[in-house]
Amino acid sequence: MRFEVLTIFPEMVESAFKTGVTGRASGEGLIELDTVNIRDYSTNSYGSIDGYTYGGGAGMLMQCEPVFRAFEEAKRRLEAAEDTEAAGNGHDKKVRVIYMTPAGEVFSQSKAEELSKEKELIFLCGHYEGIDERVIEEIVTDRISIGDYILTGGELSALVVMDSVSRLIPGVLKNDESAETESFNTGGLLEYPQYTRPGEWHGKRVPDILLSGDHAGVDNYRMHEMRRVTREIRPDLYRKYMEERGIY
């Protein structure tokens, strides 16, 4: 998987991406990250990329041309990378361009799974009051939000999506099973509580069933706990889980 990020803060994206699981996977060549600094494609001598909004209103808006030029540079890099990997195949598939915006589709595990099937993704990170709608219409294929709140820019939300997508790439997680048994990969239920040594801590004991060696009993216990936790913490998810099974 190759990520290209269009941003005015490339160092913010690069420093966060190159730590932890994504950093290790990047070092092993399982995922790749490149950034394009939108400011490098300013059309004026001041290096500015924003302007006042037509019709008035507070704040500034990112202009079309610098964003479009940055996109074309990212696309050129992807084409060059593909030519290197498979000379002569061309780059006829339209790459997905994800604009991180509060006005987008709320990100979910199913969306992460869908995006993980792509070979490459471009992320567009806005700032100020956003981006001129015309360039969004021209290049963007997906508008994604990570929740109903507002951030100062799209970099943090892009990192969230890239992290979630990366861990679904084969080999990124050393234990492939862990990606399948975590929350939102368990039929819509949250993950069950987990414990490690010691068996007792501050007067709290590990549930006896987990120490019993009864594998069927452990499975039943964990399913019960997933339902309980989901019902108590995310009743909306629990209702959906029950409705999908015809239980009302």
C-alpha cells in the first residue's frame, strides 16, 4: 500500500507515521508514505495558498490551483512508482483521493477494509475554512470524517485512517489473528475485557473461567462479555447487532 498525503504540514504526518506499527511496516516495505507540500505549488511570489471567500464570511479558503498542482505531483509519483514496479502496464486505474472533512462519510471498520484493498491512496488535508469546492469536485473520490467534531486540519484524521487501513495489510501486524478479533471485527460487538499476569491485582482476580483450560467455556464467556460491554457502552451498536439477527 502506498499513501500520498497533500498537506501544508508534511513533517507532522511523516513524524507520526514513522513510529510504532506503521513505522516498522514502512521500514519493511509493506507500506509507503510520501507527502506533497501544497505550499510548494503557490501561484504567487508570497507563497500563499489561501484567499477570502466569495460572498463574505469569516476565515480564508484554500485555493484551487495549488491543491490541484499538488495532486498532479502526487499522481505523477504514483505513476513513476508503478512504472518502476511493472514497466509497460501503465496507470489507467483512477486513484482514490480522500478528502478529510467533517462533512464526509463517518469512517468505519468496513470503510477501512474497503480502502485496504487499494494499491494506493491519496489524502487531501484541508486547513483554514476548508478548500474551494471546485477542486474538491475535480479530484476527490471520497469525503471522510472521523467523527462529529472539528479539528484545525486534516492531518490528524488522515493519520487515523492510514493507521486503521495499514493494520489490515497482510504482514503489518505480526499476529494476523489480532486484526480479526478486535472491536468492530467481531460481528459488530466491542471487544471483551482481557487480562494478564498476575492473577490477582489490588484485590481483583482474573475470572476463573480464563484459568480453567476449558476452551469452549472461554469462548462462551468472551461472547457473553462482548455482548455485555457493547450493551453497556454502545447501546446503539448493540441495538444494530440485535436487529441484524432479527431480535427485538
